[in-house]
Amino acid sequence: MAYAKVCAPYHTWAVRTAVSAGMCALPTRDQLLMKLNETDDSAEREMRRYIDASLPIIEYIDKLYISRSITLDW
């Protein structure tokens, strides 16, 4: 699981436990699509639309960080 590799090492036991419990409460992909009244195709279209709309915002934030010499320690 990505969380365990990336974030968990920086979280306390309480946060890791809460995240684990929260993950168990998430619906499966099929359950989520059904609840959202979406199909694979319609969900993909909406995700692509969201990505396209997000790109200018991500680029703006990236330029803002660069202009202020802010780096991320990843």
C-alpha cells in the first residue's frame, strides 16, 4: 500500500491506526461507481475533465514555489 511506504513512517501510531481504519471503511471501486451513478467510461471522462481543469492551478502553484525558491524535501 502506498500509504505504508510514503506517509506511515512519518505518522504516529494513532494516526497510522486511524488511517488503517479509514481505509477499511472505503468502498470498492465498483461500489463507489454505483453510488455515484457512474460507469467506467463516464468516470474516466469526469476524471480527465478534472485533470484538465487542475493543470493551470498546478502550474501556477509550481511557478509560485519556484519564484520564491521554495523546495520540497521529498
